[in-house]
Amino acid sequence: MASAALLAAPAASASRRALAVAARRSPRRIALAFAVQGAGASNGARERATLAPVSTDPNVAFYQVKALVRPWRLDGVVHALNEAGILGLTTYAVQGAGAQVGSSERYKGTEFTGGAATDALVEKVCIEVVVETAQAQDVVDTIVNAAQTGEIGDGKIFLLPVHDVVRIRTGEVGENAERMAGGRKDMKASA
């Protein structure tokens, strides 16, 4: 089995280690990850973390990526976004219930199980990022790779269309208002 061979071989890179972790979580995901990585190897494309591309409308200039993640994954997600050139974001604490209701939640080796209805609400952190439509898939992949544990309760990501952006300080509108000095576009331009 290809995934077993991957697990047995020493990981040559961080990408290979990530694929090995994905193989333990989901054989279907590892097959797709290899297909995406193999297809993008020749043209420098990034590895896609989602099982299919996210759905975006090319007529919409910007998207808000809203991610609900485990609180202890926040630092890793913010660091990964910064490494990818995404510097502007908003975070805040939220509570919610989803598929993990009735399941146990783990944090730093301790397992928690809710009892009453109010105990079923689980602490999460909401991360909001507004990006150009072309960057939405990369931002989603970055968040998935940084936040995923493979257990119920990892969270959700929502994409919402944003019609326009206005920078209050300068009055700039559109792409100029969304862009940040030293951000993703500057990183790509200098490469």
C-alpha cells in the first residue's frame, strides 16, 4: 500500500511529514494530497489541504475567510498566515456546538466531556481574514494545515463574499485598501 510505504520511509521534508500525518488520518486524503503535490511539483504550485477546491465567484473581488478553530491552535494558525504573507486579521473568542457535541474534547493531554446543555458549548476562536479572491484557496489551505488535528472539533471555515474594502485612514478603496505593505503581494514581487 502506497500510504504504508510513505509511513515506513523517513520523511525528507516538512511536506512529506505532513503527508504522513494525513495518511494516518485519512487514506483518501493522502491519495489526493499526492495527486495535488505531484501535479504542482513542476510548476511550483502549493499543496492543497482541502479535498476539493473552495468555491469562489470570479466576479467577487474579495472574500472574508472566517475560521473557527481550537483556541490552542491559534498561535500556530497566525504564525502560518504570517509566513504566507497574510498580515491583517481579526480574532475573537466564541462558543458553539457542532459535530463534537457528546464527544470529548482534548487539550494538553486532558480529556473533557460535556454534561449539561451549557456544557455542550465548546470554546473556539474565530479568525477573520479578508483577501482577494485569488488568495482564498491559499489562505484556507494554510489554516487547515495549521489547525487540523484530525479529531472531531477541529472547526470550520466559511467564505463570505466582500463587495469592497475601504481603508479609513486614507480613503483608499478596493485592492489598494486591502493590500498591506510587506504582505503577500510584496513577498511574491520580491521572489
